[in-house]
Amino acid sequence: QVQLVESGGGLVQPGGSLRLSCAASGFTFTSYAIRWYRQAPGKERESVAAIGSAGISTNYVDSVKGRFTISRDNAKNTVYLQMNSLKPEDTAVYYCNAASALIGKSYWGQGIQVTVSS
């Protein structure tokens, strides 16, 4: 059974930090690139950060560059999103996605709420 389980969300004040985790099981984790998406109320889902299967290549949406860092631990089948200097506009539900163009499959986590507010 494929599972992607996000954790680490919650309420934080502006300028604060959170670390999201995405724990994967049920598929060959090392064959998949991982992407974090977010969706704010009334807005479309957007890609925030991505990391390749080997953990070498990363990319970020401009609005989070220099503040967010994506990483993965293939020994633990887990991907992290370290979020620093959080802003109210970072408030959204964050989703973890695992995808492999070669295999032709994509899996989603259930999402986790991040709220940045004073």
C-alpha cells in the first residue's frame, strides 16, 4: 500500500520556522523525484520545491528561494521541507508528491496545514 504521510505543520508567527516531513512507503522511494506543493484558499495549487531522486538537484519557486530548503534521506524514505522566515502568504495546505516519468506513476500525500499568523 502506497503512503505519503506529511507531518510538522501547524501555526507559527511571521518570521518563524517549521520543518515539514513526508514519510513514504509502499513504493521504490529512490526511483521518484519528490515535490512539495501548496494550495492557499481560493488559489490554485502551486509547486514550491522539488528534489531529484538522488537528492542532488533541487529547484524552488521564486517566492521561497533563500527561505525554504528541500532535502531527502533515502535511507529513511523521507523528504523534508525546512521553512524559515515564514510569511503570512506562506499560509496554505502543503502536499507531498512523488512522481516518476520513467515509471509513469504519481502519488500524493493527504496534505498538512501551515498557518503563519500573529
